[in-house]
Amino acid sequence: MADYANDVLVEPEWLEQHLDDDSIRIVEVDENPALYQEAHIPGAIGFDWRQDLQDQVKRDFLGPEEFGKLFGERGISDDHQVILYGDRNNWFAAYTYWYLKYYGHDNVKLLNGPRERWISEDRPTTTDLPQHPAASFHAKPGDDTIRAKRDEVLEALEDSHRLVDVRSPQEFSGELIAMPGYENEGAQRSGHIPGAKSIPWAQAVKEDGTFKSADELRELYGGKGVLSGDPIIAYCRIGERSAHTWFVLHELLGEQDVKNYDGSWTEWGNLVNVPIEKD
């Protein structure tokens, strides 16, 4: 598909033909979880990214045991292929894809295009909740080769890492802390991490939310000096848009050393005594 490095996308036509395939589990993860109740792909399991996928006490995601329990209780086993999609051009679907990869579940793909594409093409939807039996899902220890934490980002300021800020130009410049209508968890300061390249996530997709071709993506990121072979760390504000960019760089373009800094600007913009740049 479009000469991507890895076979990690499915088209709506394929998914519609496999709605009754019990070897797959379809999962919808939206920025606005209420959308799932209004309409979803038949058989799709709905996850609320804030209530289901986040620790409810500390700002972090679930540990491996909690993660495995959540997926198993929803009917997803170690053997299922997981197909993810959601609103906002698959931000939180890509985040959940990265999350699954972090915990060692490699049999996962992303729908090429968000729920809006599926609905606009008049494909089947339902309001019925799926009745999948409980299953056994075992999360492996977290893979820190794809996740960056703040100490590593601080170290990256001194070496040859490529930092990629995928937020809007207004957020990058410090004009806004958060774009109106976007999820905001409350950074105290605006700006960007010193040395970061500004490559908004939206530049990687077409108007319908499907991904641009591999050649177009290489031109986009290569033109900004990102595809140089050096380690890459992507960030946004809470980690979902940067997971989308991680997916593009690591999965579609095959860049090996790419990490998502899911602490992102919400963490960095609240830390004491860290450098910040404004344009």
C-alpha cells in the first residue's frame, strides 16, 4: 500500500468485508468518547481514552496487568488482530496502536482514515454494544525503545537527537498554549522544546484523513532534516498527536529509532527550570 515500509493499514473496503471475522477485534477510540454511543462500526469495542486507558490517580497510562485485564475483559485476546480507528483523524486510535505496541501486542493495524470517512462513505454503523466473551490478554513488559521520558528529552538537548513538535504553528511559537477545541490538560507556559522542528501532524494526511504516500511523507520529513538516521523524539501536548506522527515515521516510513514523548508539552510546560523557546 503506497510503498509503506510496513503492512499496518487496512482500507474500509477490507474491514467491511471482515466485520464477521472472529479473528479480529475492531476498537474505536475517540477524543470525544460520546461519539461511540451515537454510531460505531458493527462489533467495535469502545474505549474511553481518559477513563479506560489512563491511570485515574497519577498522570500515566495503565500498568501491564491493568492493561491486560482491560483488554481481556472487553473480549480481546493475545491472538486477536486489533483494528483501530477513531475521530480527529485517528489521533487516539494511533495513540492506542502505540500503546499496544508498547505492551508487546504486534498484531494490530490502523484503519486508513477516521470514523468520519467510514460514515461519509455510508458504510454500516450501529448503536448496539458488542457481546464479545471475555478473553485472555497478556501485556508484556513495556518497550522503552518507543517511549521517551523527560530525562531522555533533557539529554536529547545535548546530543544529535531530532525533536519533532507536531502541534500547530500557534502552539509551537508560544502564541497559544492550546488550540481552541483541543483537549487541554493545563500547561503553565507556552513555547516549544529548544531545537525542535515544527512539523504539524496534519501535514502527513490528506483532506479525508488518509495518509499521504510514502514518497510525499519522505519529502515532508526529509525536507526538515528529520530522516537523517539520528534518533527521533516526537511530542505534542498530551501524546496523542505525536503518537500519530510516531506511527508515520516508525511504521509507515520504517525509521527504526523513533520514540513518542507522551509527557509532551503538558509535562514540559509545567517543569521547573527547563529551557523553553518561543518564536
